[in-house]
Amino acid sequence: MKKTLLLLRHAKSSWKDKGLKDFDRPLKEKGEEAAKLIGKILYHSAIVPDVVLSSPAKRARETAEIVTKHGKFPGKIQYLDDFYMGEPRDYIRALREMPEEVESVMLVGHNPGMEIFLQMLEGNINDLSTSTLAVLELDLTNWSNINSSTTGKLIHFWDPDEMGLEEIEENMAKDKKEKEKKEK
């Protein structure tokens, strides 16, 4: 049995209000649009996590809320203080607490920790720019077995900054047609 892990870096945030603490920075309009797009990609790809864990920082919370709304995630987002500027050990600790029946988990966090965690799991260097979503298949039967040696296979990688909206919509339509053909 394999587990699915979705790693999502928060969307682009605003630096407009210089008086705000880093923790309180909101999303820019561009970040909101990218988060909506990632949510729609998840929905059209039929990827719905069982659990969503997020940093409590405002930009991560807003990202998680927009993505889950547009991705039709039916559950509640759990906010973990350790995810604000979290490191791989913080993500591993949270994942180890997941019940065995949970098949897929989305983590919403920040760089550099999120990018380092992806590189650790996948073995390659991938730039996790804002709003980028990496979906990995982990060779685990139980989340309690995840550790710093766990590896995964990258099965999807969506970076809204690298893909034009038209390309994404075309890919989603193509994926939907292929899925419908398989179901017939």
C-alpha cells in the first residue's frame, strides 16, 4: 500500500504593509488567483487529500483555504504552529501521527523547509516557488513509519508561474477526457 503526500508552498504574499509582522502577511491578488488555480487542478485531477495540515501564518492559511475550497476538500484544515518556518523534522513528526486509514495528506508550508523536505523525499532538486504543488507517492503502509530516509516518487508537479493558464486548462480537459474513456 502506498501513501500520497501533497506538498504545497503558500501562494505569493504581499509586502505592501511594511508594519506587518512576517506571520501576518496576506496573499497578493496574484497569489489568490494561483491558489484558486491549484484548487481547480486538484479538483479536475480528482486528487482530494484526506487531511490538510497547514502553517498558521496568514499567507499559508489563506492559501490552504482557497485551494481546499476550489479543490472541494470536505474536511477541516488543521493548523500546526510547528509548520510556521517548519523543517522536514516538523513535517515528519506531524505525518507520524496520521491514522493508518489516512491515504493522502496535504502539507501547506514555507520555504526553505518545504523545498528541503521535497528534495529529501524525491532525491532531486526541484524549486518550490510560491503556489507550487508537488504530489508524491510514498512507499509506506503506515504514516508512523515515515522518517528522514523515506523516499517517494514525484507523480505530479504544478507550478502556476511555469505554466500558462491556457496550457493548464488544456491539460485538465485532456485528463478529464482520458479519465472518462477509462471509465467507459
